[in-house]
Amino acid sequence: MQTLVGWHIEMEFREEGPRTAAAALLRLSDGTELRAHGYTSRHPSDPEQLRVGEEIAAARALNDLASQLLTKAHGEIQEVSPVPTHPLT
């Protein structure tokens, strides 16, 4: 049996001088919404490359989302497991 499930991630960026912030929103099929943030700062001697700042900030926000998903999954496993489980990392 094949099941198709889709998740939607929205990503927004804010550039303020040398600092880039990314905000991520993940909507899961169970109705859960997870939010995460990532930041980066450009060194004053580096050239302006907005795309690079966005990529780094986005990667950090997605890394935060990954951590939240592992924590959520661990909690759901523990709810039905008769023995203690180890956190997922």
C-alpha cells in the first residue's frame, strides 16, 4: 500500500545590514505547526552576497526544525512504548 503525505515549509528572510534572519514554519499533516529561526552575520570585510546569508540562515532554521521533529517523534514513541526510550538525535 502506498501513502502520499505532503508537508509545507514556509521560509521568510529579513536582512538588516550585515545580519540575516530566517524564519521557518512547518505544517505537518496532523495539524502541528513547528516554527524555527536561524541567523547569520556577515563580517564587515566580506562582500555583500545576500543569497549566501539567506542560505546559511535557512540552513540553521531547518536544522532547528529537524531537532524539533526528532523531539516530537521521540515523545510520540514514548507514549506507546512500554519501556523507556533514548532521545533521537
